[in-house]
Amino acid sequence: METQSFREIVLQYKAVFFDAFGVLKNHKGLIPGIKETFEFLDENDIDYYVLTNDASRSPEQLAQIYQARGVYEITADRILSSGMLAREFILSKIKSGTVAYLGTKNSAHYIESQELSTLSIKDLSLQNMDHVKALVFLDDEGFDWNLDINKVINLLRLRNMSVVVANTDVAYPVSKHEIAVAIGGIADMVEEIVGKKFIRFGKPDAQMFMFAYEKVLEKRPIRRDEILMVGDTLFTDIIGGNKFGLDTVLVLSGNTLPDQARLKIDSSGIIPTYICDSIQIS
Amino acid sequence: METQSFREIVLQYKAVFFDAFGVLKNHKGLIPGIKETFEFLDENDIDYYVLTNDASRSPEQLAQIYQARGVYEITADRILSSGMLAREFILSKIKSGTVAYLGTKNSAHYIESQELSTLSIKDLSLQNMDHVKALVFLDDEGFDWNLDINKVINLLRLRNMSVVVANTDVAYPVSKHEIAVAIGGIADMVEEIVGKKFIRFGKPDAQMFMFAYEKVLEKRPIRRDEILMVGDTLFTDIIGGNKFGLDTVLVLSGNTLPDQARLKIDSSGIIPTYICDSIQIS
Amino acid sequence: METQSFREIVLQYKAVFFDAFGVLKNHKGLIPGIKETFEFLDENDIDYYVLTNDASRSPEQLAQIYQARGVYEITADRILSSGMLAREFILSKIKSGTVAYLGTKNSAHYIESQELSTLSIKDLSLQNMDHVKALVFLDDEGFDWNLDINKVINLLRLRNMSVVVANTDVAYPVSKHEIAVAIGGIADMVEEIVGKKFIRFGKPDAQMFMFAYEKVLEKRPIRRDEILMVGDTLFTDIIGGNKFGLDTVLVLSGNTLPDQARLKIDSSGIIPTYICDSIQIS
Amino acid sequence: METQSFREIVLQYKAVFFDAFGVLKNHKGLIPGIKETFEFLDENDIDYYVLTNDASRSPEQLAQIYQARGVYEITADRILSSGMLAREFILSKIKSGTVAYLGTKNSAHYIESQELSTLSIKDLSLQNMDHVKALVFLDDEGFDWNLDINKVINLLRLRNMSVVVANTDVAYPVSKHEIAVAIGGIADMVEEIVGKKFIRFGKPDAQMFMFAYEKVLEKRPIRRDEILMVGDTLFTDIIGGNKFGLDTVLVLSGNTLPDQARLKIDSSGIIPTYICDSIQIS
């Protein structure tokens, strides 16, 4: 499959949105050469953001991963997660009471505020649930899958409330050959069983791209077609970027393997503007 | 909603298939009056079987529940479970090697045989899985949902094998107001994530009705329209019975409540031949 | 079901988004009293837009329906259709060549531009299709369903291209008791058969609400929670408005009937901020 | 991909079920060599049936295609179509009144009987529909797709009745490179819009295999694992045969191309017992 030079492509744009996993990092750590890429973007006055379907950690904690490996360019304010959209929704819609969540204590920071109290699903009793005003799926860790998924199902059958899923992915990679169920996969199962409609945040949904676009506009006026979306997954990064009116780069450093890229593009009908091996600029 | 007398209806048939939960028993135990119903069927020489989407216990153990409460008519040979179909499939398709399963040791009896060894998913190591020839979803208990569901997903990504789901239900009742995820719901989530096609056994699939019909035919020749299917659920018992060519009774003693029956029939388009309050004959 | 006064509610907001069918008009024509509502909004300096999943007619033609009945407040620039988003996408993504469409000549105005030529699917020959760069589903009229749907399927199997659906609805009302398949329903069938991923525009997708929000912001700064979304359908208007951070009114003058509203809200988990009989202010 | 000899495989079985399209015939006519195969089966006393998801023509008309080309072995009584199951269902469930259908006059023979009158959907008036007791999807020809699909949708919204789909396929081949929407695809669209549950007959559903198995048993006792199912499609022929307990052959003479077979098997998890180039025995 013939690929193009990321360096030459990116010079045509004023801002870049990066997916994280498969583009900037993988199971071994950071993908080689990304520090040079971000230096190159800074030198050429090209703005950048990381868009991630991850509500398990705060932007500060996510940024720390890059900083600890010397990529100081990726600061917390450049990381936009689906958890931040979930937070915005909860704060605007729920004015008082308790928000229950599936996830770790750490992930719960996304929904904490002065007005709301938060409650891990593992600490909820179905005998005392009238104060619960909303439920958020944040992370696949921090609760007992058997006990607490069943508890969630009964909570939603007994009381009507807004339900938010802060990560649309159904699985995520944990090592070279292994994956794990993501909280989005658990949410799909619960939604099927209770028959209600959940509100999901994360790529490929337009709201994620709009959130990033608004950040870009705070600094300077830029048209959508002056922004490049870079991702390794056709069904989230590329279709979402295309639909929002961005140009798109499919990189082959993540879950779309070089020998499958053409077949996947042809069979899905999701067509990136460009294909690059990776975001290395040399 | 006007209902009819089960006694008068059943006299027109030569055999009856009963769903178990919501028809013969509920969260409180046996539904009142069923002993009289089975005595009445025996007196009138009407044959009967219980068809259940349950692979957690053997027919012997399931029969024990009725026997312990004095309903001696329901013997193990009258109970036909989706687990028995799963067993038949495994024995005919897998000639040697190991069959891995999700479920309790108790449920594993469905797949035991002289030729095959069985292995609980919780005892499987992904480093040593070449001997596994098939996987069966039997019961929602007996394994760690978090660790072992993830293990199953990676097993199926790494090796291609037949996968059998021995219960098509996504949830089951555990008390008056509470339900729990059934193994069929877990199987749906795994199937979505791995993108493979599983083989499912249980109502409303025709194979379950065919299995029961063959039992009936072993004793005497009966046409399908001489058999009555009795159930509390439109989407499994009634549509399955209708499609197989049986006449069907919807009873209102289980998950279809009297004040919702008409709405559910009209909105689903699944039309039972008759509607009865319960199977009580007096 | 207890409902609230639209007049009192709307006074708390700075802008209102209205769904068209079931809110402003129905099969008999305009819903009584809407002229007074728009006069009231003008008097109180409340901005308003109509958001419609309709790509069969231009905003000018859609406005004409209201104007001809004396509601001069609803001008073309206040009507935002999913067709306008489809147009924006096509113009940004397709730089030259032909865009094929399903729909009337009238609906094709949405995709016309100086750079692109448009071609009705009924005039396309599969022997000469190399110039076709994209396909748009615009309207359910203007082509032969049998011949031309089959032609579309083979076009998409033979060539990979961007496919846009300019209306997410699967059906629309044509009289008091009758509905018709909308172009979104036809697109679903084609997508299932060809196995590709189409790009859809229309409520409940966030892009539709963002488009309207940008219009509002052109005039003055307004926060999202200062905008009210009014609709008759939980699954498009209400869930879309909620997710975008707007407050929402479910009106009972369209496809959610008064005696079903509570049941539909409870079973779907889609909860409007308010429920009103209609948008009448007196 | 290494394939095996059909001749050697088939000698191990007492009966064979053949899919028609892609196995016995294709867009050019009969697949070369099939006459020799059927002579070979007769010589070796191996029984055979053709199982087809086709309700557009009667078994007599379908047999005529083979007979006209010299394959006299395939007689009408050896052809089992999904239309025959639909007929059986209708005759057992509908005792009087009118059965409406989508299809040609020719396809309607499947539902004709002394007790029932049949009515093409194109001749139905919604003003006079009280006599209609059931609806059957038979063939994609014989009606106006636009007018009559809309008429069907309104019929099903206005009256509750049994709905039967006599062909589960969503598309079928019409030439080397072209396909057309099958009646099963139209039924899927209608089912989505009206929200009701239709009854479908055809592979991979077990009822189709059971129907054929009963034919085999009329002649002599045979176990299921003594029967071979031969097909070109993993998702209908192979998974259906596997589940019913038959051994299965995937042939590469139809819609599974030789260079894709391994990939399709690995990604679907549907594993045929054998793979052969075609059913040629020499």
C-alpha cells in the first residue's frame, strides 16, 4: 500500500487533532519519533490537540505519561477526553443530588463538583437510591463486574434517570496480543437488557470534534478544512473527522495493519484523505 | 383483558409444552394449583413437557424442585433444556480435545463425555490453549466476570473454534423486583467485541421445539397442531411456538402483566392463539 | 399527564429551536395559534430557528408554507435543514466530478455548485460511472424505487465513494393515519445490503444542533442552557437536545400522544425538561 | 487454500443437501459437471435434496431449470424451498379469510388453498382490509415498490396480523457483477419501520434443515451426522448445517472466492467440516 509523507501533508494545515492509542503510543510506550513531530509542529506554528475516548484518567494524568518520557509539548490543556464531555453534560443537566458511577475513584473526578455528590456503584444500596439523579459509565475498573453490573440493571429498572457513557469504545488493547472489554462494551450490554437509551460521548460522535474545534477557535479563526485529524481507526477517527469536515490521515502504526488497510477502506467505504505509515516526520 | 379457561382449551390438545418460569414457578416458588393441572393432564391422557432456556442445572436437578414440593408428575425425562441441545451439538461436532466453558462445575455436566475433557474458563491459561476445541457459555456463575470474560475474548481472538451459547436469554428474574444478567447477555457482549458468529440454543429457536416434538413422537403420532405451547413471554414462547406450527397460550402469571398484554401483542405483532390468567384448571 | 404552560417556560430562555412536524404543522396544515407564539417571541426578544430533517425542499420553499398562511416570522434564514449539512459536507469534501443523488430535481439544489455536476440516479448508467465521486440520499421521490435502488447498490459495490444520507428519519406522516418510507429508511436498507458505512445528517445528531447554535451565536453570545429545544419526538428532538446541553420541551401535539407520554419517557429513559400540550401561548 | 476431493468426501455420507445458487448453478447457467455428480450419487445410493431460499417459483418450475439442461435427477420432489415452509405455516395458522402477499401471481401459488383467498398487495385497498388475516413476503417482483411498500406499512400499522417472510436473503445475484434487493431485504426495512416482529423462513434457520431431514427419514432411518450440507455461503448454508448437526462442505464455486475463504472462516468463526473447489467428482 503506497503511503505519503506525514511531514509534507501536515505543513498544509493550521491545526492537527491526534488520536492517542496507535498514533502517539502503543502497548510498548510512546511511538518512536513523536517528540520530533511535536517540535516540528511548534516550529511551524501548527496547533495540536489529543482527542481520546478515555474517561479513566484526568487530562493531567494522561499528559503525565507523555511528559515523563520527555514529550513536554503535550500538556494537560491539549488533551480532550470523552470524560470531559460527560462532565459538561452532568454539570449542565443535574443541579443537585447524587451521581452514581461505574469506575475507579480516580475516574470519578470527572463528575465531581460543589453541587453534586458522587457515589461509586459499589457503595450504592438499592434500598436507598432515591437521591440518585444520574448514572455515568466511566471506567471498567473499580467495581465488581458481577455484583455491580446487576445492581446497575436493577437501579435503571426501578428508577428513570439520565444515563451517560463516557467512552464509546467496546474494547481497548492491553498488550501486543490482548484486549480487554472497555466500559462502552459493558454499557452496550446493560442498554440491551434494560431497553433504555443512553447518552454516549466520544469519537466518532460530532460533539467530540466540536469540543476540540472550539478550543482551536479560542486562539485564532481557522476553517474546518484547515484542520487535520490523524488516527489509526477508520470507524472512529476517520469517519468522525470526515463527517465533521476535517481532512483525515489514517496511520498504519496502530490497529489498521499495512496489509489490511486497502481492504478495510474498500469494504467499509470510509475513505481517509491520506494514508501515512506513522506521524514520524523524518 | 378478557381471558379464557385453560381447562377448556387444553382438552382440545394431545400434548402440552410448558415454559417453566412465569408458568410453573416464580420467585416465590411453585405457582399455586399446578399440581391439579398435571393430575388433570394425566387423567385426560394429555402428554406434557417443560421447555426451558436453562443450562445451569441438569434435568434431574430441575425436576427435583417440583418433586420436593409434591409435583411428582414432572420427572427429569419431561424436562428439556437448551443445555441438552448444546450437549448434543458438542458431542456430534467435537470428537476429541478439550471443551472450555463459562459456568459452574455443576453446569459442566452438560458437556461431559468419555471422549472430551472439560475445562472451566477460570482454569484456562492463554499460554496453553492449543488443546481447546470449542467454547460453551453455560451459566453466569462459577467464574470471575472481569478476569474470565476478558480471557474468553482473547481466547477467541487467538484461536478459531466453535462457540456455543446454551441459553438465549439475556436476563432472568431473581426476586419480585430484581433481575440478573443471564449468560446469553454476556455472550452477546463477547460476540459484539470479537465479531464472530456464535451458535445459540434455546427458545424461540425452532430446534428447541423440534427436540420436544421428537420426544412426543417417540410415544405416539401427533400432528403439530395437536400440541399447545404455554408461556408467559411473547418473544420466546409464543413466537417460537407459532412459527413451529403449534397453537399457543399466553399466561398472565409471569412477565406479561394483565394490563400490558393487549398493548404488547398489538405493538409486537406476536399473536397467541389464546390468553389465560394462569394454567389453573379450577 | 400534567403539563406546563409554554408561555411561562419560554420566557426563561433567550432562543428556541423548533421541530417542524408535530410542533408547527401537521397533516391538516399549521397548528392553531403558532402565529401568536412567534409574535410573542419577537415581542420578548427571544430568537428562534426551525430544525428539520427534511432535504426534499429548500429553506425558501419550506418557509413559503408558513408565509402563505400568514406566519411571516418564519423566514428562510430561520430554517435549518439536514440537507444544508449534507451540502456543506459535499462542498468541503468533493472538489470536482459528479455527485449522484436519489431524490427529485428540486431536492438536488442542495448539492449544486459551480464546481460539481449533479446527476439523478435515474439518469446514471453503470457502464459510465467513473466520474461519480459521491452519492447523496435526498428524497424518497424522483426515482424508480425498484430499478434505481438496485442501481445504487451495484454502484456502491463497484466503486468506493463517500455516501451521504441527508435525512435520518425512516418514515414520515402523510395523513392522519398514514405514513410513508422516508429516504433514511431506504438508506438503511441499502447500507445493510452493501455493508458500507454511510454518513448521516439530521437530528438527533449533534451536528444539527451545533449548526443551529452557530447561527444563534452570530447574533449574540448565548450559553447552551439559555436555549430551549421544542419537539414532539423523544428519539430525535429530545435526546438530541438533551445531549447537546439544551433544555427540552416535549409537546403532545404530534406523534407522542398525551396518554402515552409517561410510558414512553419511562421506558426509553429519555427525559424532557418540560412537557407542554402545544406551543400555544394562550 | 488447500481443498479436498468432493468425491472422496461424499462417499462417507448417506444423504446430501445442496444449496442451489453458487453450487449447482450460477449466472451463466448450470455449473459444469453437476450431471456427473448426480449420476455418481445415484450409483452409490446416496440420497439428495436441494434447499433453497427462493419463494419466487414453485418446486416444479425450479426443477424445470435443471431438467431443461439434461439434469433429470433433480425432480420437483427433491427441491425444498423456504416458500414451502411459509405455505405450511399459513395453512396451519390461518383458517379462513384473505392472505395478502408481495410477489408475482406465480409466487402466490405457495399460499393458495381451498380455504383461503389470496390478494396481491397491489390490488388491496386500505379502505377495505378487514378481511386480510395475514401478510406474506414472497418475491421482489409483481408489485410497485414505492406505492405498495408504503401500503404494506400502513396495513400493518392499522391492523395486527401474522407476517411471514418466505426468504431470509437480503440480496441475490442477477449477473456476474450485479445483485438485486431480495424480498428479505425489503421485509427488513418494513419491520424496522413498523416495529413488529415478522416470522422468517429459510436457511440458516433450523426449520429448513428439519424439513429436509424429515423428507430423508420418510425413506430410511439416517442419523444427522450421516448427512452432508453443501453450500457456498458461510452465513446461511454452513452455520445452519453445523448447528443442525450435519457435516458441512464449503464450495468455492460461488460467493466465497478461493482467496478469501480462509479470511472469512477465521473472522466469522464459522468453520466448515470440509472445503472443496466445487462438487465436480472428477
